[in-house]
Amino acid sequence: MVDIVVADDHRLVRQGLRSIFREAPDIQVVAEAATGEQVLEIAREQPPDVVLMDLQMPGMGGIEATRRLHKLNRRIRVIVLTVYDAGPYPYQALRAGGMGFLDKGCDKEEVIDAVRTVHLGRRYIRPEIAQQVALSQLDGAGENPFEGLTQREFEVLMRVLNGQSGTAIAEELCLSPKTVSTYRSRLFEHLGVSSDAELVRLAVDYGMVGAAERP
């Protein structure tokens, strides 16, 4: 039996995934989480085999939660399940320790197959996403300026785009406010912007966030 945790801040999504896995007799949802912090708490108390992880959740977020889970217990396999299937998201999620990457447009059979595959220790990435990741590595940073960010810079970026303050970012990532300020300055320099507003516009242009999601 494969024990899984469903991590998504939308209850309807969690309920939908529970319904899907009722059709798989070898898979059971043992817990749900609405934040990255909750995922880590569950994993410490009763480690699951697989975590289905959303990227955009309140608080820590999916990529940082994946990184910490990987550090906590490498036997826990993480599959990122998100609406963000383009840009630097797949690369950053896999770099953080994810074993699988799916977009929420996939069908239920593929989700079940992905869980079974990563439980066996093999990666599961949709072919078009795998091709995108491979090409980005061949091309280096490529044309997308966000591809060249370090993992920590990307984590800070995600929180800036969510409109979080420097203090809140520091608390979530266990950094000092001064260090967060340094990362923000590096982001501005690397991306060629001079304000949060310019940063958000650039993120919208490259599909990092939708125009309606601007803070």
C-alpha cells in the first residue's frame, strides 16, 4: 500500500484527489495539508511514501517544502502538481528534490500512474515538461531571465511576487531580514529591474504569474 499526503490550499482540490485515489486499491490518502508547514509536521510524525505538492500555498510554499522534505527524509517522494507548468517552475521543483512534476490539466489515470512510478524510485515527468527542462539545461539560462536564479533567490522571488514583506520572508526561510534584503537586491540586479512593481511586470511577461494575481 502506498501512503500519500495531499498538499494543496484548496479544499476542493484535496477532495477531488481523494476521490481519484479511491479508484486505486493500492493507494491511500493518509493525510491532507493546506500549507508547506503542515506537510512537514505530518512527515515528522508519520512519514508518507508520496506527497502530492502544490506550489502556490500560503506560508512556506511548495518548493521550499519540497526542499525541506528532501532534507528531512529522502525516502519520501514528492510529486509537484500545479497549474504552473512552464518557465523555471519545473526545473526549480526538481532541483529542490521533487521526483515528479504534473500540471493540473492531466487526467486521473496519469496522477495514479505517477504515484506508482515515483514510489518505485523512478521519476515521472510529463514528456513536454521534461523536454522543456532538458532544453533549458542545454541552453544554460536561455532567454528566460528567471532560469538563471539560484534556488534561494527563486524562493525569495516567489514570496516577493506574493506580496510578502521582508520580515515575513525572513521568518519563513529562517533568514535574517538583512539577508533577505541582500537577496532582493541580487534579484533586482540579475533581472534588470529597480522596484517590486517592475519585478511583477517582468514575471507576468514571462508567465510566472497571471495579470490577475499581481499583489
